[in-house]
Amino acid sequence: MSDYIVEMKHITKRFPGIVANDDVSIGIKKGEIFALLGENGAGKSTLMSMLGGMYEPDEGEIYIRGEKVTISSPNHAAKLNIGMVHQHFKLVSDYTITENIILGVEPIRKFAGLFPYVDIRNANRKIEELSKSFGLEVDPTKKIADLNVSMQQRVEILKVLYREADILIFDEPTAVLTPQEIEFLLEIIKGLRDGGKTIILITHKLDEIKKVADRCAVLNKGKLVDVLDVKTTSVNRMAQLMVGREVSFEAEKAPAEFKEEVLKVEHLTVKNEDGFEVVKDVSFTIRGGEIFAIAGVADNGQVEIADAIAGLTKVSGGTIFLGGKDITNETIRNRTEAGISYIPEDRHSFGLFLDFDLATNLALKQYYREPYSSKGILNKEEFEQSGSRLIDKYDIRSGQGVKTQVRSMSGGNQQKAIIAREIELQSPLMIFVQPTRGVDIGAIENIHKMIIEERDRGKAILLISLELDEIMNVADTIGVIYNGQLQKIASRESLTTNEVGEYMMGAKHE
Ligand SMILES: Nc1ncnc2c1ncn2[C@@H]1O[C@H](COP(=O)(O)OP(=O)(O)OP(=O)(O)O)[C@@H](O)[C@H]1O
Ligand SMILES: [Mg+2]
């Protein structure tokens, strides 16, 4: 028998217009953490989906524990003790944690030896034990709808462990987590490995690979570039192999030239559904030519500020002025017209129509205007022409150009599409919420460049990010939020990373 618990030999997978995996061969050793690195659309999720039983390869062979297999379904993968934690969770929100975990493998008992029923109580107990033994504590009776993202991810992991997976695939598990949650998850992953499990980890964050992975495969446009020993390879080398050029981790930026005031927020207060104040008396202004970044730990009110300005959430106190005009009670469309672009945090719920094609999605905010339509009639040709232009300009990669259904695009390329559409609106105010989440390092560099370019064109920019590095890199002015209140507003130059960190934790305030 070979050294490898998983072997993929000469795997090719095609989708309409694209070769997602092109003759890829890799071997994964039992008990290692094997990372997969590559640009958005390089084919990482596709390759792993073939182990998870979502797709079958067009060519090539898969061996598990030395035996040749055809993995025909996720259930079949589970029988081979392979489990996948997906990039986009697949949980039923009305069901409890237990119901989600046992879905498809319900423990059936017979009442009076005759009538079958699902033994929920027993399942609850078993899941509680399981969750404790792996350090992933949950309350099994809670509904998915009431859980935050990190808890939902725990459920996905438990689901895989419940099915006794010993080959675990994580597809960008840290993209949706806060820095503290990431630390926790990486420890869990190391623990799983030390317990003898084999881990495959897809991530865009090189420092995570450096921290936990043993080996790392690099994919580029569907092809395997190299398999690296992580200990002896520098982060810069990984970046270079992946993008095919040198990557700069620091954004280049001329000094800001501030113009007239574009946005003014005065005494803004926002309440959540339970009537609890999540934004408390927040005031700030952003001028043209200024990048104003809000730094903070997740869930401290920063997203609610962005939503209130864009009109997605109701304001319970205070006023919002755009270009001197009070827009506090305007509709979303009126705000867009008045000059707000918005890149939302949750691109699947708010950013895109997944079942529409790329051309339509790129025109989504302008379709009712010239030249996209005239006298109420849509001009299809214009959709396609300007769509193609944006695909080139923003390097959006997809199988069939403007005709690609957005659902089939890779996560990072969906994000690039939203950014392209919103920048093209040329609004005086641009709001970016977590613009580089799930985006590869080459594309991060480009997005930062674009944000700075828009600033230099005189736009006012509100940047909300959980990545302190990103904020220190791009911002001109920083507002630090803690518990719904701005603790400090100051120029980027006057603050150190440490200080910002202290304000973020509420350890320091004005
Ligand atoms: N079901 C599908 N139908 C058509 N094309 C697809 C499908 N799934 C993936 N693709 C295409 O295959 C290519 C590889 O996509 P994949 O999702 O594997 O990339 P990825 O490396 O995981 O990228 P990301 O880092 O952005 O998640 C992309 O061009 C994508 O558009
Ligand atoms: Mg992916």
C-alpha cells in the first residue's frame, strides 16, 4: 500500500468554457494538514468537491486508503469517512443543531417493537458528548437561525465528525471568522490532526498555512504548480508561486488631499430587533479624497452604521447628510441616486442575484437608465458590451464571460463583480464592508489599489474591516468602535497598530 491516504491522479474537470482542474495529481499523507493555495477561480473548491462526492472527475483516478474509488455522492464520501465543511454552509435554518447533524442518518428506534421513530433525545445526548470531546461545545437543542456564523460552522464540523470522518476538508473556514475565532479554529484543526485525522485546508491566508500546515499544494488556473514543504518555504515565495509575480503586502499611496465634506453623520443611534442600542450616538464626517476606516472587533456596531447610511436598516436617532442634504429617511434607490455605492458584507444575500448572468448582475444598479435601457426597453447589447469591458478591467474570471451564471463563479470572483459594479456607479460616497474577505492576495492588492484610486479621484470612502492590517494599510482617518460607540477618531499617522488594538478592546478611550 502507498504512503498516501488520499491520492488523486491526473484529475481533469471541465465546466462549460473552462477547465477547472487540468491533469492534477496530488497525494495526501495520513495525519497531516495539507493546505491548498491558489487564486480565486484556480480550482481549489472544485478539486475538493470531487473528494466530497459533489462532482465526478471527467478524467483521472481517485484512490482512498490505496483503493480505487468512484465517489458518487456526499453520502458515499461519508461512507469512505470523508467529510467536507463547505465555503458556503449548507444548514437548514429552521432545524435544531441535532436535527441538522443527524439529517440523513437519523437513529431510528421502534416503539413497542413496531412503530419507527427518531430518537432525538438520545441523539441530543450523543451530540453533546461529541461536542465536548472535541472542544466544540454547543447546545444541541438550539435552532440554526439563532446561531452566529462561527457557531454554524461548529455545527458543520460536528456534522462531519458525527459521520465519523477521518479525512476532513475545510474550504476557506476562516474567511467568515474574527481573528479570535480563527485562533480557536486553528487550534481545533491542529487537535484533530494530533488525534490522527487527516486535514485538507483551503485558505487564502498565508500566515494560517504557515501556522498549521505541513505541506501546501499551489494551483494556478486549474493546474498544479508545486507542492511545498511549509516549514522551509517563505510566505513571499508562496505568494509568488500562487500569483505568478511578486506581491506587495503594503499599498502604495500618495498623501491625501481632502476636499469638501461629503458625508456627515450626527448623533446616529440604531437599535436592533430586540430594541437594544447597537450604535450609540455616533458622529463623524468624511471628506472627498478621504478614506475613513472604522476599526473594531466583529459585532460592535460597525456594520449597522454602514447599513444605516445605505438605508438597509432603520435609524432610531440622529441625522445623516450626504452632500449637505438630509437623507436620513430616504429610500435605498434614492440614496443610490443621490450618490452612494455599497459593497455589502454578505454578498450572497444582498450583493448578487445568483441565478442571473454576470452581465445582468454588473448592470443591476443602472439597468433602468440610459444607455442600458431607453423608454423602458432594455438594451441587451449594451449589457453585454459594458459587461465585457468590466470583466477585462477588473479581471473577473468566469467560464463563459458575460453569460456565466453568477452562482457557478468562484467566491472571490463574485466579490470582484460586486466591487466592479459599485465602483462604476462613480458615486461621491463609497461604502466598502469587508471588501477583501475571501479574496486572494493578488486580488487584495488590486482592490486596495482601486480604493486608493477612487480616493484620489475625490471620492469619500467609508471602509469597514475586521482586518486591522488592511485598515492600517489603506486608511487616512481611523475611527475605532467599541460597544457601539466611537472611542477615538484620529489620522492614520497619529496611531499605532497597538493603540488601535487597545481602543478596539475597550481598554482605552478618550
Ligand atoms: N458548477 C459549476 N459550473 C460552471 N463553472 C463552475 C462550477 N463550479 C466552478 N466553476 C468554475 O470553475 C473554476 C474554478 O472554480 P472554483 O470554485 O473551484 O475556484 P476556487 O479556487 O475555489 O476559487 P475561490 O478562491 O474564489 O473560492 C471557476 O472559473 C468557476 O467559475
Ligand atoms: Mg473556492
